[in-house]
Amino acid sequence: MRMRITASFAAVRRKSRPELFRILAAWVILGLSRAAVVFLPFEKIIGFVGLKSRVYPATALVTSWQREMARQIGLAILTAAKYAPWRANCLPQAICAAILLRIYKVPYVLFLGLLREEESGKVLAHAWTCAGDITVTGGGDPRAYVIVGCFD
């Protein structure tokens, strides 16, 4: 176990300074996002983060620099979530991505979706963030979900 943890941290240490900064920033923002999800109503989170509701689910075009930055932010969030001692599921990751993408001036859309499982009838919620054609957070197949909210 100890060897695995040491090897994981060694992989992080090999990253460049800008990558390490993005990972650290993502880790801090991810923790704050998780705390907000746990303790605040969703309307307060949206207002605090400064997200505005959209009517249609369309993402803006991004430049090649913005596209690469979105990809790097997504990787930083995945790495930060891997080392987070709290539950870093899709909603805190999507909020974290929205904050970081706004800081780096990359246009994005945060989506909220629902899916009803056919076998059990359970309704599953999912959040993901896109910048242009890049899925920054959320993974999976977002087309399977019915979009119930879009924010930018």
C-alpha cells in the first residue's frame, strides 16, 4: 500500500510547475466545491459561482489555446479528485471546472442531466462541463442524459 502511494505521488512530482499549480488549485477548489454541495442549497452555489442559466445546450467555439487549456484543466481536476480525501463526484468536479475555466477565460457550459435506469427505475443525476468539443469533466456518454440545466 505504501509503495503504491509513494509511486502515485512520484508521478505527480514529475509534472511541470504550471501543471502542479493547476492540480493544487483544482484540489483546493474541488474541496470548496464539495463543501458547498454538502452545506449550501443549489441556488446559492449557482449564485456564488456566478453561473447564469441558459435556455439551450450549445457550447461556444474555442481557440486552439483554449482547447488545450480546457484539456489541461480537465486532467488537473481528475488528478486532484484522485488524491482528494473527500467524495469528489461529478457535481463538485463540474463546479471546479467552471471556476477554473472562467479564471483562464475559456468559454464553457456546465450541464446537469437526468437518466432513468430501465431495470430499477432509479433516476440518476449527472453533471459535466464542456468547452467547445472538449468534455472537461463528467466523462461517460452525456447524450444518454436528459439535460435539465445549462449554465455558463
